[in-house]
Amino acid sequence: MTGNDGRVVPEKATIHSRVAIFGEDPSTRESLARALETEEYEVARVADCPAAIKLFAARTTALAIVDLGTDGAVATNQINWLARLNPALPLVILTSASEFPKLGSHLNLAVVLEKPVAIPKLLTIMEQLLERAEDARRRLVVTQLRQENRSYGGS
């Protein structure tokens, strides 16, 4: 199966095609969700912190798009807190603020974009973040295997 731009996409949803959209504004969530669904992403719409905590902690999502609300300080705290639940989760943070939020250094897989964002640009950034996350996961697995090999007396 191919997406609108000719990219090959899986027919069955995998964790790599699961995206969560977290934000207070239902119209933003829906418009983003519809656009991503046309690109064959499986999208979870999350309106509040308790639902986001449950989803992020479950680690069943490949990437999250977080739409910052009007209170940037509260939203930034929420992002930093949620990211600690799943540090490997790539984040795309959307803001309409003239100043981008100050994010913790633990958010190495995060990109902040000013709204409105063009869908092609968003898709490109999502693909880049997913690739970086997969590379980081592979490096972690290799490191763990090497450590296990050393603990068993291997070289």
C-alpha cells in the first residue's frame, strides 16, 4: 500500500505507525488526525493529562504530537513530566507562542514547531524523529548485548 506521496506504508498498523495527538483544542486534534490518517497513520486523540499519562506510560505509541495550550508554563511542565514517563518517545511540540518553551535536556527526541504547520513539513519531521528513535533503540540494544556478553565472560 502507498501513501498519498507514493511512499510504501504498512497495511497493518505497527507501533511505528501509531501516533498520539495530545492537546486541549478538539478542532486541532481532529484536523491533524484526519491528515495523518490519510497518510496511513493510526492516530490516538488525547484531550487531557490523565489519558496522556496512561497512553505515554503504556509505550504503545511511536510518536506524540503535543499541541501547547494557552498557558505555556503549565504545558511545558506537562511535556517535561510526560516525557519522563517515556523518554524514548519522539515528540513534536506545536506552539503558537512567539517564544518557544524551555524544555528539559532529557528531550533529545523533540522538535518544537510554530503553528500553523504545513502537513508535508510535519510528515518530514515525524519521519526524521522516528528514524532517530529507531537508531537510538538499536544502539541501546547493541550496548545491552555487549554488556551481557561481557558479564558471561565474552570479549
